[in-house]
Amino acid sequence: MVLFITTMLALLVVACGRQVSLALRIAGYHRDRLTAYTYANSGVSRAVAFLDSSDFANNYDALNKMPAPPVLPCIYAISDEEGKININTAGEEIIRELLEKFKIEFPEDTARNILIWRGDMPDTGSIYERELGYGPKAAPFSCVEELTLVKGINPEDFLKIRGVVTVYGEGRVNLNAVSEVVLGIILRGIAGEMSLDRDDAIALSAKIIKIREESGNILNDASAISSSLSEDTERNLFAAFMERAALKSDNFMVAVTGNAGKIKSRITFVYDRRNNEISFRHES
């Protein structure tokens, strides 16, 4: 009887120990998750403070002004949304150039489908209802992921262009932040609108990037570029581009990661510096 009772007590102790161990692990997980989330939230505040700081108070922004990520347990990365193509304001030629550049099938039809989705063209053939079973939104894109609802763009196509498109801002591209790829797409699209040789757009894109690099990736104004252009075609194309360009940005995508033990908390948000507000936020 004593042996039996001793055995039962031992089993009870083991079972209780396992329950306590499990409870401690669960408590540790919740503690680390809350800690990671707190670190991530602090990163949001740090990123916003930087974007509102005097370092960004000038009338221009440049790629090399992005801050180095802070040390752990919180890191953040900032990207300029206005160095991308705004799919809510881009014209048909620019959208078609974008789709062609990333080898998306039927770029002309798909470009028109994008315009139909955002309400700039009528769906005269009821393409969406007939082939997809739902009508176009007929309103601006709320997020870039909405592109996957457009006829002709599948998830694989979306991943190709995701990094170069945006829905934030007024449609002006930051000359100090735009990449050579995006700049070439926009210039070729404008050349198409003006019935100019698209190859001239590529040459102009390379020239602009070279001048920007020689200026330390900071252009206070566009005079350094315009004064270097000798051909009428280049001057006309650049003038048309500058009507859609700027030297500063107001919308920035920030990805913040908080770390606690093995737990990570990620917050992605878009900060509108002009209105001092977060216009989009996603937590994971």
C-alpha cells in the first residue's frame, strides 16, 4: 500500500511538473510576444520622429538620407513611396511600359483593364462580369494588392511589379528617389504619349541618373539636368517629365521589427509627412 501510494504521488508530481512547465512556457511566449510588440511600437515612434526631424526639413529628399537601422531589439527600414509608379494616376502608356518591362502578358489589354478597374475607362464589353464574375471597382486602388483583382494580373505577375508601384501620394515621382528602372519606364511612357522615340527616353534616363550620382544623389533643383540637355527631343521630354516630378516626398513605407527571444513582431505602415498621420498600418 505504501509503495502504491508513493508511486501515485510520484506520478502526480510528474504530471504537475509538466503542467507547470507548460504553463511557464505559455507565459513566457505571451511575455515575449508583448515585449516584441512593445519594441515594434517603439520603432514606429522612432521612425516617425526621424521623418519629422530637421534632417528631413529641407525641400528635397534623397536616397542617401535614409537612416541606418537602429540596433536590436528593434529595427526598421524606410522606403520612399514617391520613388515608385502611382497606379492611381499613371496614364495608359506608362502602365503599359511597366507591364512590358516586367514581361506581363498582353500589356495593352491589361493596361486598359487597370484603367477600367479604377474607373478611368468604361467596361464596355462587360469583361469583368463576363469573365471574372464581378464588376470593376470603378474607383482608385486602395492598396497595391488590389491589382490581383484586375483581369490579366495573376499573383505571380503582381509579385514582379509589387516593389515599383504605389497608391500613396499625388502621383508625382521624386527625382531624388526614383530608381533607374522606374525612371526609364516613366520616360518611355511619356515619350509614347508625345509620339517620340522611346529609345531617346532610355538615353535620357541614363543621363539623369549619372548627373544625380555626380551630385551625391541630392538635386536641389533640376537645372543641373536641364542645362546639360542639347537636343530638343531631350529637353521636351524632360520638361514633360518635370510636370509630374518633385524633389521631395511626403509618403514613406516603414517596416518595423521588434525582437524578444525567438518571437518577432512586425509592423508595416505608411507615414504621410505632409499631414503628420499614419495612413496605413498592418501588424503581424
